[in-house]
Amino acid sequence: MQSAFPQSRRSISKSVGVHLTIYLRAEVPPSATREEMRTFARGEFERNKFVYDLGHIRYLISTGKTQFDSMRRYVEQGAS
């Protein structure tokens, strides 16, 4: 049986990466968009914090990364 530890680490790593992108990397300028992205990401982590199925966790990490990357690209295009 697989351990949930690697998936937990990936989830935490993704959360930190999202917050670094929003606040520290200057990829998202201070604005309502930044707050919207933060609220969206936080809501997704909160909504799924009681998911324990490893397959579902992998799916959530993968789709969450795709969603966030799409949002970031959209913001970057609008800022250009």
C-alpha cells in the first residue's frame, strides 16, 4: 500500500508555490486579481482538505496546477 506522505508533500509544495507566485515573484501585480487568485487557491485547498484517496489527491494536484498555470498566463497576458 502506498503512503500518503509523498502526496501530502506535493500538496504542501503546490500550496507554497501558489502563494510564492501570487505574492513574491511579482508575476501577479497587487490588484483585485491577486486577491481573487489567492481566494480561489485557498478555497480549493480548504474544500479538498479532507480528501484521503490517493488517486483523487493526484488528480486534484494535477488539475489544480493546470488551472493555476492557466490563470497565471492569463494575468501575464493582460499585464503585457
